[in-house]
Amino acid sequence: MLPFQIYRRDGKDKILATDHPAYYLLAVRPNPAMTATTFWELVQQKCDNFGNAYCPIVRDPRGNVIKIDIIANSAEVAVYIGEGGDVYYKFRQEVIPSSDMLHFKGYTTS
């Protein structure tokens, strides 16, 4: 089970941040093809069965997150560490920085 919520600090209290831009994507509909429940079940299934789940973050031209996809075949993704220690992912011909990829690790070392 992956508990994903976005909280905001209010003094010493944590308050669920339902007005945060990412809340809708994580809690309701990460992309047009699936609900949050379907998405998170698929992420968990990929971690359990393949060791990893890779979810590219899609942004609009202003850099705002507009959807979170999921890569169907985890074997198509290669993880690299650059000279400066930055992690990036290669999926088909695209190089994706770690800031634009949610990487969920199950039983794996990479």
C-alpha cells in the first residue's frame, strides 16, 4: 500500500493540502486514462511483479504538472547516474531527468 497525501504545516500541525496543485493528480485523476485508485494499484502491481514502476511527470510549457503517466514496460527504462550524481532515466529515445520521473522501487537495487 502506498499512502500518498500532501500536507501543509500550520505551526506544529499538519493539514491535508487539498488546495495544492498536485492533490488532484495524486488523489483523484493522475491522467485522463485512469482514476487515482487504478493508477496506484497499477504502480503497486508493477513494483511487486517487475521490481520498479516508472511514472513520467508531464508538464505544460510553464512547468506546471498536468498529468502523471505510467510506463507499461518497466524493462524499457534504464537508470543512469551522471557525473555530478544526478539521476536520469532513458525511455526509448527520451532522456528524462529525475525531477520529471516518479520512480517507485519494489524488490530491486536500481
